Amino acid sequence: MSDAVIKIDNLVKYFDGRCVLNGINLKVPKGCIYGLLGRNGIGKTTIIRILQGLEQPTRGDTYLLGKRSEQLTAKDRGRIGYVAEGHHLIQNYRVARLVELCKSLSLKWNQDFFDEIIQMFRLPMHQKVKQLSTGMRAQLNLALGMAIEPEVLILDDPTLGLDTVARRQFLELAIDVIQRDGRTILFSSHILSDVERIADRIGILAAGELVVDCELEELKKRVKKLRIIFPEKSPEDLHLTEIIRQQRSQREIVITVANFNQQKQAVINTFGPQSCTEIPMSLEDLFIECTRTGEKNVSTH
Amino acid sequence: MLALIKREIEDNILFFIIAAIIAIVFTVIPIYSVMTYEMEKPPIGIPMSMYGIFWLLFLFVPLICTAFGATQMYADRSKKISTFLATMATTRKRILTAKIITGLLWICVVIVPLAAADAILLRVYPLIVPADTSLLVKLFITLFLICLACYCLGLQMGWNTNKFFSILGSLAVTPILMSIIIVKGFGIETAAILLLLAIASTLRIWQKFMTTPL
């Protein structure tokens, strides 16, 4: 196997006859921070659950640390940190008991680091997990996931349900932790600013497919949104490939194109446009363009 | 593995306290009844209280075993404990094995002191407790197997996230298994049936636990 720490091969998953994931291929190299984006319920958690071996795929294979997910041993699992969506943990345990359990079930445990986080967030060790706020549970979950000094850290929508302050605190801690070591991180979220702050490579899931899988800066370069104004009526077809989205009015076409290059510009020029201007796009704009429902998505790999 | 077993015991400490109480009560009563029996009357046979104790044991202990298995698995499923544990440095196999070992420990906590006490009584008071060793062995093997079968069936019932059906199932299984003993008695046949049932239930819960999404 290559140096990909996380690898997904043609992953297909059906739930009650509904295709949720349709042939996902993904590789996350060592040391990469990969942001997996997608709207709620699009299948981000399903991918993570299949990777962790908590769910069976309908078809395809997933690999973590070079091993098939369903064949991960206890030792392999000890090298993987996981912060689950919702931070359920074990609700009826006291924090201290949960920490003791995690400690006894881990291969490595960095007590100094753990104490540092506990003090930083003033997590009450004597309280039951269910009595903690969502933000505190998120912090505890991250602390537990990081104290084992994992080689791979999987964060499944970790900031879901957190208020702005708690989200900021969580992310600052996460960034601090990430920057300490060159560990591989898979970070799923639907909050784009979070991913933009952390990730150096992103994937966008839409309609069961990974429509984008590239570096963040590359994505911004590759996908262009253009406003083309024609002197008379706009043409019916621009004969461009990889159109993500197209809006047409009498003389104007607003088009979002993947993998925009000189050739595509030349094709547009053959229609003699009066003007062709680029509309700047934020990650949020890119995400919306790529995940709009009911429209054909084009891969940007 | 030890951490998982410890966790199971701590989570189900109430059941272990019940097991200890049963063990103490059902060990003390026969010892007391045999000792007082010898003092009052000439040694002529097994005191009636001994029969009563065994029937009580066969009635209640399997029922509690079923409830233990069902509670253990139901709590696990409803609180998503295995989902959390499975993401740590362990495997599904270990998680389920820890559960089953805890179940076996529970059965041993109840049966071993009682079996030991009865074996001692048999040696010390052979005339009052004239039952031969083989009958005692058969009796405790049957009790162990019925408890094991009930526990494994309880695990299966607890897998069902519907609390009502879990309780209903627990109540229904024990009388059905008891009727096997009533019809067949304490023999090899009963032991074989109970053993098969225990193995089948264990294999079924094993298959479910290994393949179902957590």
C-alpha cells in the first residue's frame, strides 16, 4: 500500500435501498489535514463509521493505517483518535471514571497533556458526562481523543451544536494540538469556516459522490464563476465541459466551471462576448455551487 | 480485557450484590437446617428445607440470569456504550467476550459457594444428606447450564431496543426452560439440550454483535 494513511476504494453504501455513497474514492496521505465537507445527512458520518469499522459497506473497501477497517486490531485502534459527532461518550459515567476507563483501554496516555486541557477548560471531573454542556463534552471528547497521542485523528463534525465561543475555543485547541505533531487528520464538518482554518486539502460530498478532492488553494484556482455578457441574445449552448452551474438571462450567462483553463476561455471567446468577468468566490460560494441539489455535479479532482 | 471486565462488573454491580446475597442466603440456609436437624432428630434423610432451596434456586436464579443478560445488552445498545468502546484500543470480539465472562462470573458467584457448601455437607453429614455425589454434580451442572442458556438468551433479548419486548421475553424464557427440567429431570439429556441452547444463543449473539452496525 502507498503512504496513504486513510484510503477509500470505490465505497458504496445503501440504506434501505437508498444510495447514500456512490463509489467514493479517497486517499489521505500522512501528515495531511483533510476536511470532508458536505451538507447534513449527505454521508460524511457514514464514511467515518465505515472507516472505523462501526458500519459495513455495501461495496468497496476502506483502509486505515494500511489495514482494512474490518480487520483493525486493538493495537491499530490504539493509534487512532476519534471525536464523534454529538460527543455521546458514556453519559451515565462520571468524568473521572470515563477518563480512567479510556486510560486503561489505551496503548499510550499523555497525562500531562490531558491535565493541561482539563485545567484549561476547567472540566469538572466529579460530574456525570450527561451533566456537562455540549461544549464541555466536545472538549472532553477531544482531550480523550488526543491524550492517546494518535497517529490518525478523526473528527466527525466536532463543533456541531456548539455556540460561537465554544466552537472558537474548540478550534483553537484543535489547531494547537494539530500543530504540535505532524499527524494525519480527517475532519468532517458542514461549517466551512472551520474547515478553511484547519484543512490543507478538502473533499466535498454531494449526492453520494465526492465531487471535489483537492487542495484548498487549488480548488479556488480551479473553479471559476464567470459573468459573460453578449451583445445580443446569449447562445443556447456554450459547448463547455465540466459546467457546475449555469444561469441564463436574455444577454447574460453566469456560469460556474470546474478545471477552468485557457482552452475553455478560448471556447467562450468564439461566441464573441461583449464582456467576460470573473466573480470572486469564497469557500462558502464554492461549496454552495458544488452541493446544490437537483443539479448535476462535476468532479474537481 | 481486564479493564472491560472490570467495567462490566462495575456497571452491573447491583446484579453482583444480588448474586452475593443469593449465594449467602442459599448457602447459610442448608448449613443451618442440616445442623439443627442433627441436633433435634435422629439422622433419617434430607431436611425438607433443602428441597425447597433447590426449587427456589431453579426458579429464581435463571430468571435473574435472563434479566442480567438483557439489562447488560439493553443498556449497552441504548447508551451506545459499545459504539464508544469500539473506537478505543479494543475490538468487538473483546467487548463481547468481556460481557460473556462477566455473565459466567455472575453464575459462578451464585453457584460455587452453594456447590462447595453442599459438597462439604455431603461429606460431613452423609446420613442426613444421603444424596450421592453424582446427583449433586448433575444438579449443579444443570443449574449452571440453565443459567448460562438464560443469560445468553437474555443477551439476545437485550439486543432488541424495545424495552417492553426485552422484559416480556425475559419472563417467558425461564418457564420454558424450566419445563425441560420438569419433563426430563437432571440428566445427560437435559444437560445436552441446555448446552446446545446456550451454544446456539451465544453463536447468534456473537454473529449479531460482530456484524451489526454499532
